[in-house]
Amino acid sequence: MAYTLEQQIDDCYRRAEEYRQLYHQSSNLNVRESYFITTMHLTRLADNLRSQLRRKDRNEFEAQISRR
């Protein structure tokens, strides 16, 4: 099943939140660092996907305007 861009964004933020909670629960510094880095990567991925979605929406809007 293919995810929509919105579903991918939601999934990244949800997983980032899960890793953030694991980070706060862990007492091992190496594990905490891994959780922190993973949280950062997932959040950045979601942010990049969101900007792609905005560009896609803007391009579709501009294409509709130019057809008129």
C-alpha cells in the first residue's frame, strides 16, 4: 500500500514522538544519543516532506491559474 505524502509526514512525527519518549526513559547515555539522533532525523524528514507538499500544492495551484 502506498502512503500519501500527508500519511508519511504524520508517520514521521508520530515515530519521532515515540523516540523522544524512549529518550527520556533511557538511562544509558549511548542509547539516549541514538534516540536523540533518530528523533532529529525523523523530524527533519517530516519537515522536508511538508515543504515538498507545500511546493506541490503551490505548483498545482499555479498550473490551474495559468490554464485560465
